[in-house]
Amino acid sequence: MKLTPNMFPTAEEFNTRPPSVDLRRIDPSLNMRRFYRMSLQPDLFGGVDVVREWGRIGSRGQSLIERHSCEDEAVSSMLALETAKRRRGYRPAG
């Protein structure tokens, strides 16, 4: 798979999108049907959490909450995770 520079969102593009990302990786030859979901959620102390969920499509999967002190840190973390997942073959769901 060849990666192109416009395949990954820039920080400006990311800020104009909704505060969630829903990715899927489906490869029938490997019997692979995976999802990866991320969303930004404010916490009670003024910070922002990145809520990550992943697993096989149709299953409950796993989840992890990353706590960040400000929205910029959370957006940067989410953008880096999305870029890494896209490099591994995940594509937007829908």
C-alpha cells in the first residue's frame, strides 16, 4: 500500500471535523473485521479525555480512557492515533 501525503488529516482539517473518529479494517482473506473508535469527552476537572474503543466488529471490544489537561493535547493524541491506525490499513467507516 502506497501512502500519499493527503491521506492523513492536518491539524486544521481535524479541528473542523466532529470530535470522534470511527475506523474499520476489513480484509476477508485474513478473516479480519476490526473497528477502532475514538472520541473526545470533557471531564469534570476541566480536562479532556480521549475515549478509545477497539475490537472485532460485532463484539463488545475493549476500551481505554486517556486523560489530558487541555483540548489541544487530546486532539494531538487523537490525531496521532488516527494516523497510526490509517498506516495499518484502517479506513473511515461508512
